[in-house]
Amino acid sequence: KNQVEQSPQSLIILEGKNCTLQCNYTVSPFSNLRWYKQDTGRGPVSLTIMTFSENTKSNGRYTATLDADTKQSSLHITASQLSDSASYICVVTLRDSNYQLIWGAGTKLIIKP
Amino acid sequence: DVKVTQSSRYLVKRTGEKVFLECVQDMDHENMFWYRQDPGLGLRLIYFSYDVKMKEKGDIPEGYSVSREKKERFSLILESASTNQTSMYLCASSSGSQSYTFGSGTRLTVV
């Protein structure tokens, strides 16, 4: 069964600290993996997108990694800011499809001052 | 600035009412999607459309229908709202394999 699992479910860290969010997937055939940030009450906003051949991609303080062999991805946030408080969602796209996305349930990140 | 606009942020409807959720995009995207999002669950695809007047069922189409008469507009219709349709509804659009652009969402409460 195609699934995306994220951990932890929620995370609280102090402002300025780093953190890493995990995503494991069992999606096949795989096309790409995306990370989204979703502020409370808003729609998701794309952070990164990685294809099978890419193993790291950065967007400012956000760095995503992908290990296609172990089917794992991580999102690392450096020097966290209060505005990073949000849900972070991992999404995997099935190959040859622009429509079939398998969504993780997200990690809720809270940054404390 | 590219945009996906959902007509209502918050909506309260009574059981049995017919409900229309509207979504408009200004990016000339061919693909449009309706999702619902519930606590602890990933986004679930209700319907999508890859062209005008074309529609495809997603994972949870029961109780919903859609309309795409124009490229920029994709409407979600709840024929007879029920309390289990209380949820956050998200509209998105995309072009080819590009990343999706989401609207701000409509939080629907059915009482």
C-alpha cells in the first residue's frame, strides 16, 4: 500500500535551535518528493521538490534530503525562527502521474521564544 | 503574484443544504484539485480536473460533485451537506509536474 509516514507528530523547540523532521515512504513507482509548509488556517506552500536522482535541496534555512534506496527523506531547519511554527508535510508523487500524490499527515512544529 | 482564491474562509451550513465552494486561479493552469484536510490525516483528494469540462474522482468523491466550466474556475458542490463533511477544504492548481499552488482554504462547519 502506498503510504507516507512522518515523525515526530509534533515538536517543540526553542527559537534559534535546529531541528530535523523525518519522512518515510512506501510509494512505488516513485516520481518526486515534496515538502510543504502549512501555517495554521492556510493552504500548504511548497518548500522543496526532489526527483529520484537528487539527494539534497535547499531553500534558505530549509534543507531537504532524500535517500531513494531506503525511501527516507528529512527536512532540516537551521536557526529556527518564530515564523517557522507551522505544520510540515511530506508528499510523494507517483511516477507518470501529475495527479496521484500521497500525503503524509504532517509534523506540527512549534517554536518557543 | 500568482494566486488561487477560494471564495470563503469560513462557512457554516445546515444539514441537508446544498453547498457551493468556489475556487479561481489566475495562472492559466490546466490542472485543478479539491482536497479536504482533517486533523491527524493527510490531505485527501476529492476530485480533480485536468481540462475544462473534464473531471476525475479522487480518493473520497462520495457526497461531492464538481464543475469546471471555465479553465480558471473549479467548483466543489456538496449536494446535501452532512455533519461528517465538516472539514477544511483546500483547492489547488498545477501545470504539468510543477509544484501545486494552494488556496487559503475554506473551513466548513455543517450543523
